[in-house]
Amino acid sequence: MVVGLLIGATAVAQIEPRAAEFMQAMNAGMTRMDRDMAAAPMNGNIDHDFATMMMPHHQGAIDMAKAELSYGKDPVMRRLAQEILVDQQSEIDAMKLWLSKNPDNTRKKDR
């Protein structure tokens, strides 16, 4: 019984720093996402504002997926994280392209 407790305590000691690093990475990504969404250049055009706020939101998902790939072990979750990386980056690229092709939507409106 004592041996089992020692092994369990050793395993917990090895897992906790990794879990703490994962949580730090997740919290850093969420903090950055919240900050960047709040700082998105809004101009009152719904389509423009949607794109400028969604880009940091998607980047937050990418950052979280990278944390999963760095720390996670489950193959299903790792596969999902990889798909998130690809899909979210593709959507960011599409929004950047849309913004570049719609210059009237990127100018501040007269108030």
C-alpha cells in the first residue's frame, strides 16, 4: 500500500508541472485573444467588424490547439487540434483577403 502511494505521489509530481505549463499556455492564449479582440479596428460596418474581431478569436483557437499539440497525448484530441490549426488559419487568411479586396469596408466612416 505504501509503495502504491509513493508511486502515485511520484506520478502526480511529474504530471503537475506539465499540467501547469499547459494551463499557462492556455491562459496566455486566452489573454492575448481577449486583448486583441478588444483592440480590433472597428468602424461600424458589420462585415468588417466581424472579420476584424474573428481574426484574433481564430488566432486564440490556434494558440490553444498548439498547446494541445505540445502537451496533450490523446490521438483524437491531437488530430482535432491539428485540424483546428489548418482550418482556423485558412479562415484567418480568407478574412484578410476579404478585407484587402473591400477597401471601402476598411476605412473609418464619417461620424
